[in-house]
Amino acid sequence: MFKNGFFSNVLDAQDGISTQEFFMCIGASIIIGFLISLIYMATHRKEGYSQSYVFTLIMLPTTISLILLLINTTAGALSLAGAFTLVRFRSVAGDPKDLAYIFFSMASGTVCGIGYIGFAFVFFIILGIILFALSEVNFGGTKNSHMTLKITIPENLDYQGVFEPVLNKYTNFHKLRRVKTTNFGTLFELIYSVDVPDSIDQKKFIDELRTLNGNMTINLVFFKYDDKIYEN
């Protein structure tokens, strides 16, 4: 068993950090991280989300708060920005909104770490309400879906202008981004960026394309779930 006052002895040795200050900062960071994760789940309930990402939003404020709590007292010469260099993410680029939630969590943890717990809760309440309201009214939403269309054709098919009538009929915008060979050069793959109105029948759209490419493979995917090399 630990001796009485173990936490006090350890924490008070860290340049004046009291036990109460430590637990208040860490506790507030955990609560705010949990609340941020609830806002994230509420605003992503239709499109879905990753459980690991939700856990990350809870962990980040606490981690940043602890780093700032120690840096702010034991290494005052370091700038606050230095703490952020300790956290790096090595993952493929995703939804920019998800990245914004990362900064939301980190900013909240930073405010708690430097002792402004009240401001941290006010910051969360203001931004949380705004994010939830914008999500509910679908602010910035469009009536078109930005998608990537991939059409496989045999090598002997002259694709110039073949699919234009169908694309003009079912899309508000389309542009051929890339043509590449597949299956050892026996097939071609045409890659389009398209804006598809939400009101169209996507099955009919694909069926009409299939009649032109010999019933070969056609992929229609949301642009954000596809890789970005077609924009280069």
C-alpha cells in the first residue's frame, strides 16, 4: 500500500503542482473529451463513425492537458506550441471535419492544461452547440453527390464520346480524369469525376452505361471514399 500523502508528495515535488490542481485538470479534460465524443457521434450518426476515433477524442484532451501541465511548470522556457509537436498522426487523409475534431480536442486539452478549466467548458459549450446545430440543418449541404465513376471497357472500344449522352443525362458535371489499362492491357479503365443529383435513379444510370461498355464492371463511389490521385 502507498503511504499516506503519496500523491501529494509526488505532485507537490513537480514545481508546485498540487494534488487538487492535477486532478482538476485531468478530470476536466476527461469530461470534456467525453462530451466532444458525444457531439461527434451525434453529428455523424447518419454517415457512421469509427469506435477507435471516438476513443481518440476522449484520450487527446487528457494527454495534452498532462503535457501542458508539466511543461507549464517544469519547463517554462518551452512554448505551448512545442507540446503539439509531441503528438503526430500517421494515417491517410480523411474527412476534413474529422481533422477539425482532433484540433477541437487538442485545444480543449490545452486550455485545461494551462489552468483555464472554466474557459474550456465555455469553449466546448459554444462550439458544441454550433456544430450540432449546423449538422441538424445540414448547413453547407448540396443536392449533388460528388462521386468517382470508373468504367471498364474492352481494348477495342473507341471510348471517345461514347458515354457522353448518358453522362449528360444523369450528371450535372462530369470530367474524364484518367484512362489506364488493366488486365495486362486487354482492358481499359475510364475514371471520371461526376456530380450526381440525389434525385436520379442510380441503377438506371449504371444500367445505361452497362449497355455501352459490354456489361463490364462499373464502379460508382463517393469521392471522399476514393483516393485523390485523380485530381492531380
